[in-house]
Amino acid sequence: MKRLWLEFIKGIGSENPIFFVVLGLCPTLAVSTNMTNAIGMGLAATFVLVCSNAIIALVRLWIPDKIRIPCYIVIIATFVSVVEMVLKAYAPALDRALGIFVPLIVVNCIILGRAEAFASKNPVLPSIADGLGMGCGFLVALLVISFVRETLGSGKLMGLTLSRPFEPALILSLAPGALLVMGLLIGGIRWLRSLRSS
Amino acid sequence: MADKYFVSAAPHFRKDESVGKIMGTVNAALAPAALISVYIFGWCSLGVLLVAILSAVITEALIQRCRRQPVTVSDGSAFMTGMLLAFNLPANAPLWLPAVGGVFAIAIGKQAFGGLGRNIFNPALAGRAFLMAAWPQRMTAFMRPFSVDAVTQATPLMLLKEGKASGLADMGLDYFDLFMGFRGGSLGEVCGLALVLGGVYLLWRRIISWHTPVSFILAAGAFGWIFGSPDGFFKGDFLFQILSGGLLLGAIFMATDYVTSPITNKGQLVFGTCCGLLTGVIRRWGGYPEGVCYAILIMNAAVPLIDRFVKPRRYGVTRQERNSGLARRAP
């Protein structure tokens, strides 16, 4: 049980896919303009991550080594299709907002990376814990970045306008703002960690 | 006896130049343009200048204190960054604008790269580009000269871009107005006379060389002359392109920044010419009316490349020897 917990918690903390491993930046930069999109993207990726990790861990002993990447992609694409259809059916607005980035979860480095680095070498339960942890880490990172970008960049929170005494800085809603916020957050977090370790 | 015999490493030729002295000279060269902006736009311009300078200096001191480095604000480089940033803002900008810009220019544009001498991009221009992307309406609401109630006025380049005027006569201006600063524009860019005075002073004191500014200005002017008019080639207004916008300010004070410009004279000619051409391209076909800021920032990124390719000849080596030496070393 303790091992499962450790596999779970490392995805949020010490091996956070965005802040420490720095993977999956493309969707992070694109959908972190507001928190609604961030939550949608984070949950979708978490679902795919948990399911694909579980299936890959189940079949890991039967997959020939030479064609393992195509096999992973097929499994991941299956779950992405499920997510996409569910989104189209029940949350069409969110689907439109996320756009191309839902099908692009197939080639998300975090998911393929966990399949290759973890699920292909570990049994099912730790793989599920790992996928859940990485997914939650991705979600947390998206929430933090999108919180900064949405409040400062458009003066809103979850789509609601804040009663604001300042003028929102448009740049934070644009692509350069995403890079700025992410870079500053990564730098700040690593600085804090270096302070603690020294 | 012993203390009269010095043994030291090269260079033995010494000059009493220092970062502080050079920055002081540049700041003095900027002073006429700052003073004239107060005359043209009134006291609000002084406020913008002071807030930008204070913000830049305080940010530099705070970050250097946090990074446990010696605090070097007394060398005047942060002061200069603040002043140049203010030169890029509308004179009646709300005071939080220069404050935020100063923090960004120093913290992200300069200290994030490691401080003075290590920044890739001109900090003042980085701050200006950030403000332009963040609050575009604030950054383009330029004040009409000599107006007490802060009436805004489009710059000549904006009028040209929007197609509201095709030449100086349509704008009710002449070259004298452009050169003296009686036109809409940012705080420090309007008065060409003050900028040229500052530039001549810097040239005289040998702080800058003529290569960057002259090639920059000529290239931008020539580009405007050739492509600047919708009627056809070679019908653009050479002098208008040079005197309007921030070309003089950018060419004399921004593109000549030691840290972010090439080392050799030849490299500076390449740098200035490319800056000028990019300025022309942005003015003519870009989304913004003025392109000096972005042209310099883009070329800042290319400076290491220029320095790599344009190397001075080694002392005592002929051109042929150098070329053959290179050929021998090539794999």
C-alpha cells in the first residue's frame, strides 16, 4: 500500500510531468488560458493515462519489444477516442474550446513516456497508481498556470469576471504569456527546492 | 625600491574607463531628449521618467540582494534602462505602466539572463515589447504635444499605416516639425534634434562608433524610399521614414548597446543594415505601424551569429594566409 502511495505522490511532487520532467508542454501552453479548459484537459489526460497504463501493464509481457511503440499508440488512441466521443456528446462547448488538443492526447509525451518508462516494466496496480499520480500532477500544474494566466491575463476566474481594480495584461492570454508564466513557475519552484535542500 | 617595480599580466595599456563612467556619459547624452520631452509634453512626462527609472533601479537592487551578489545600481546601467524604457512610452501613460515595465525589463530582460553583460536582448526594448503586448491601447494612446488636457494624437506612422494620410502635407506637418518633435509620439522619440545632439556627443566621446546608427538609419530610409509608397518603387519619402517614429532613438541609443550588439565594426554594419531593413519591412507590411523595437530585438538574437562570422583579421596575418589557414583547418 505504501508503495502505491509513493508511486502516486511522486507524479504530483518530485516527478511532476510539467514542473520537473518538463513533458507535455504543447497542450499545457495551448489550453492553460483559462481554468475551465485546464480542468477539462487535465481530467481527459488523467483518464487516458490511467486506462492506458493499466492495459499496457496487463499486456506488457506479450508485446514484442520491436513494435512496442505502435502497440502503445493503438492502446492510447483507443482511450483518446473514447474521451473525444464522450466530450462531443456531453460537453460540446469544452470540446470546441480544447479543439485539436483532445485528439493530440494520443501523442502526448507524458502518456507515452509513462507507458514506456513505467507501465511496460511494472504490474497493473502500481501502473494505475503511477498513471493517476502523473495525471493529477499534470492537472495541478495546468490549474496553477491557468489560474495565473486567467486572473492576470483576462481578469476572470472560471469564466466569471472578477471585480478588478487593475487592467488585465493581455500578453498573459497570448502564447508568449504562457511561456513566461510557465518559465517563471518552473524557475521559482526549482529555486524553492534548492533553498530547502541547501 | 620594491614597490616601484610592477609585474602584471597584459593588457598593460590602461584607460580610466569603467562601466559607471560610460553609463554616465550615455545618461548625459539622453538628458537633452528627456528635458525636451518635459518641455513638449509637460510635467506628466517627468513623472513617467522618474517612475521608470526608480522601478528599474529598485528592481535591480532587490534582485542582486536576493541573489547575494554585489549591488551595482550605482553604475547607472539600470538607470539608463529605466530612462530608455520611459522614452518608449506615451508621455501621459498611467504611472503603473512604467513601473511594471521597469520591473519586467530588469527582472526578465536582464537579471534572468545573469545581469549586465549577459543579457541577450536590450532590456529596455524587452520591457517595451512586453508592455506593448500586454496593454496595447495604453501603449498607443500618444499625447498631442503642448496639450494641457491630454488630448491623444496618432503618430505620423500610424496615420500612414491606417491609410488616413499619404504624405506629410496631409498630416499638416513638415520636416521641421518632425525633427523638432512637434508631433504625436512616445516620450523620448519625438525630438530628433535632441537625439542627434546626444548621438554626436557619444560619437565625440567615442562611446559609440558611427557604424550601427548610420547603417541602420540609411537602410531604413532607403527601404522606405524604394518600397514605402503604394504608388510604385522609388517613390517613398526618405526623410519622412528617418525622422518619424523611433528610428533615431533606436539607431543611436538602443542598437548601440554594448552588450547586445556585435563587437567588430563590420559586424555592426551588418547588424545596423539588417535592423534597418527589418524596420522597413515591419513598417511597410507588418501589423504594427512602427518596427524599430522589434527589428532591434530580432537582430539582438542574431548578434552571436554575426560575431561568429565577421571576425577581425588576426594581427600580422594577411588575408590569404588567414583563408588558407581556415581551409587547412576545415575537415
